[in-house]
Amino acid sequence: MSNLLNNILFENVKKSNDNFTKHYHDTYTIGLTYKGVLKSFNANQSYDSYEYSIRINNPGEVHSGTSKQWSHANFYPTIELISNLYAQIFDERRTPFFERHIVENRLLFMKLHDFFTAYFSKEDEILIESLLIEALSELILSNTIYTKEYDKIFEDKKIVKNTYEYIKDSIDSEFTLDNLATNVNLSKFHFLRLFKKEFGLTPHAFIINQRLNKANNLIQKGIPISQASIEVGFNDQSHFTRNFKKYFGYTPKALKQNSNFIL
């Protein structure tokens, strides 16, 4: 498979009727709705994703949703992938942020559809890469609302960034409000208030989300589910599975068993 797409998750899901709790990704989310509807919540606004619409989440954006007979395809390109392509277009490496959560653009939809079709059909690498670049270039040129200097996730949210890095460096630890607040030199009261205000999630939900993102990546790389759950700090397998399903809409076992993740 294309080097551009190493370690990038793809999903092709038929008739989802799941609810997705508030969560975020370290990557972009770019997806197409083919049938049904997803009612999603992003930045405290509600959006409906109907057939032939494109759904976009920027890295670190907290979102949730409720699906009904929702058939869709998603993939999760990294900040590095999008920023590298932006640099090739504009000769300046920056991180683009996209204008709208739901995009109605038939040309872009078809470019992304052609890319997904080639990927899931396991076409030649040169074709997949060409279609990927065409689709993402169209997205960058038509929907970028602003850019930032190429940097790490949450760079503009100091408390969240420092907490994110602290959690990421010791993901399997038992975190307390005391050590999280001390890490950013705040009282527990001010840490709780400012963290939720800056990010839209409680510290506990943030920790669970980061553990699940890490576990998802480990499972994709072939790590056994039980080992992945322990490595990210879940000692109770049923608790891990239940939370995984709430965040991603599918179980760890489904992720492990599906080649190219077709459900």
C-alpha cells in the first residue's frame, strides 16, 4: 500500500445506527455519506450529513453524533500528510483548517469517491496516490479557511497541549486531578474550569479518548486486543470494549477482523 497512507485508518461502514459520544482525533477526519443521515455536533452546532455530502473534522475538534441507516466511508489523514501537500501547492509548510464541517461540493465528492473506490479495490499504488493527491488538493484549494504554522496538535491551547503531552508520555498511568493540575501549575478548581472551557471535554473524557486513540493505532498495527488495552491503561477488557464502541461506533474485535475495515 502507498507510503503516503501508512498507518492511516480507513472505514467503510454500512447502515450504522450508532450514537457517538464526544471525542476528538489527533488527525483530520474526511468522510462521505452515501445513504442515511448522521446528525453531528461540532463546535456547539448541529449539522446533518445526508447523502452526497462530505464531512470534515480538523485535528483536535471535539465532535459527537447520532446515525440512522448511515452508510459512509471515512479516512483519517495525518497533520503531516495534509501539511506536506499544502507545502507542495503553496511552497510553504503550514497546517490548513477547513471552513465547514459539512461540505456540499459534487466535484470534491466524486474525487474523494474515486479515491476511496481505488483504495478499497486495492488498485495500483500509482493510481491510489494520484487520486489521493487530486482529492486533497481540491479540498485544500476550495475549503481552507485559515492556516497555522506547522506545529503540534493543540499548540494554540496551552493547558490542553501540556496536558495532552503529559498524558501521551505516560498513557498507562493512573492519573489524578492533583498530578494533572500540578503539571500545568494550577489548582484543581482552576484546572478543571479552564480545561473544559478551552477544550469542551472533561479531563477524564480526554484521558479515555487519548487511550482509545492509542489503542486503535496499536490494534491496526497487529497488536492483540488484550495487550493493546493493557498498554493504554485499561485493565478491565469489558470496560475497554464498551468505551471503544461508544467512541468509534465499532468494537475492537471488528477492527481486528476486517481487512480494509469494511463493515
